[in-house]
Amino acid sequence: MASTTRQFRRRVADLQLGNYLPFYSRLSEEQRFAYKLLAPGLAMMCIIHFLPIIWGTLISFMGVDSTYARQWHNAPFVGLENYLYVLDPRTVIGGRFWFSIRQTVIFAVGSLVVTYVLGLTAALVLNQKFKGRFVARTLLLLPWVAPVVVTLLIWRMMFQQQSGIINNILLSIGIIDEPIYWLIGDNTIWTLVLTHSWTQFPLVMIMLYAGLQGIPQQLYEAASIDGASRWQKFRYVTFPQLKPVSAVVVLLVMLWTMINFTAPYVLLGAQPPRAGQVGILYIYEFAFSNFQFGRGAAMSVILFIIAMTMAMVYYKYLFDDDFTEDSQ
């Protein structure tokens, strides 16, 4: 085993991949070997993620449509024309695009709030000692481990106006007087929020549950000595200690929701009602139904910039403050 490891390290060293890193000379031997092992994964990330981003950005400056679908490189260069067209709220396309961005923000913020509340509640329950905790933990993970398309199709059937079980339950207990249209009309965006939150909250639960496990019990004992109530322990001990984990959860859920395509497409279809037309779904409909790939790519770049800007602002005002406090 030792000889095999040495041979592998010699072969990786012969590739001299670390010489392409500008800070390679400052790394120790172990760090150099670690980066060499990461090189194949980083190369795959470049191919799968970064190259499509570069390609899409390039297409956004070109007049790629049905004429140049197969030979996109022959399409004329139009500069910022695609961006000016889709950003102009006076045009039909521009107005619908800005409305889809607004619906995307509502979808992302609403899903974040519902997902975090459900995940935190489930994590707090699992953090208690009771019989059947293992079974409860397994059941709460089912929305995450189940195939997402199957889950969304089940929710779509449950939200049917006439035959859906949700309307039948609400009618039987007297909350509503007539069936509600969940998949059309103004309720569409809230249906999308609830359904997407159901598929995502187990991941938030796991991350927050791990954070709860790392809180020292001495803090709770000190709070008990000071006469703190259960709510005060949560407010002044639990919630502040979960801040690092919560920061990561909020950032990931926000970004994943803004670019989520599966939930809107499976639940609402390729041509959803106006209220459910989030950005990623409108871009898909506009680009592939009208064969306007250049303008669709421009919309994608704008959505990407909005998401990254929100992430950078969030990172600056939250993470930078933590780093500054630690350095002082």
C-alpha cells in the first residue's frame, strides 16, 4: 500500500500541474500534492460550469436566432443591442422580463423564509431526546431524497382545483367555501413557493441540526443559572450560535432558488400563468419558443449578474463583519 501511494505521488508530481498556480512556490509539499489531486475536479468544473458561462456571455453579444442556430459563430455581432432590447420596460418583451425578475425575487425570498422556518423547526425538534427520533429523522429526509420530479408531480395533482386533496381538505374543515385555483391566477407564485420549500427544507434542517449539535452545553447551563426562559435561551444562545450556519444556508437557498428551473417547469409547465412566470422559466420560453438565442442569453446573463450581485452584497455585509471582528 505504501509503495503504491509513493508511485502515485511520483506520477502526479511528474505532471507538474502545480507549476501553473501563481502561488505554487509558497505552498508546502503537502499543499502542493493536495492541489494536484484537486486539479482533475477543478478541470471538470471549468468544463461543466465556466465554459458554458463564457459561451453564453459571448452569444449574448451576437444576433443568434433560428438562422444561425447551427452556425452560431457566423451570427453578426450586435454589441449591447440585445441587452438594451430586453431591459427596455417600454417594449412587451422588456416589460415581461422585468415582471419575471420581480416574480423571481418573490419566489426566492418567499422560499427562503418558508424553507428556513421549516428547517429550523425540524432541527429543533430533532435536537430533543425522545423515542422514535431516528424514525422521525428518516421521515423528515424523505422530501429531499425522493426524486424531485416525482415529488413535484404529486404536489401538482394535490393542487388540482377539482380533484386535488388540498382543496378537499380545506373544504371539509370549513376554511374555504369553494375550491381555490392554485395552479392558475395570482395564487400560482405562492403554490410554487410552498412546493419548492417542501423539497428543500430537509437540507436546511440537516445543516441547522449540525449547527445545533456544535453549541456548547455550558452556554445553556449558564443561561439556566441566570434564570433564562426557554425563549430567552433560544433568542440569546441558540440563534446567535447558529449565525455562521444560517449565513451559509441563506446564501445557498437564495441562489439555488433564483436559478431553479425544475420546480417551475414541472409544476406550471413551459408556459405558466403570468403570476408564476419566474425569470428562468420566461428565459426558456422566450429563447426556445421564439428561437431568439442571443436575446435569451442576454436575459440569462442579466439574471446571473443580479444573483451574483445579491450574493456579493450579502457576503460583504455579513461575512466581512465576522472576519473583521475575528481579526481585531
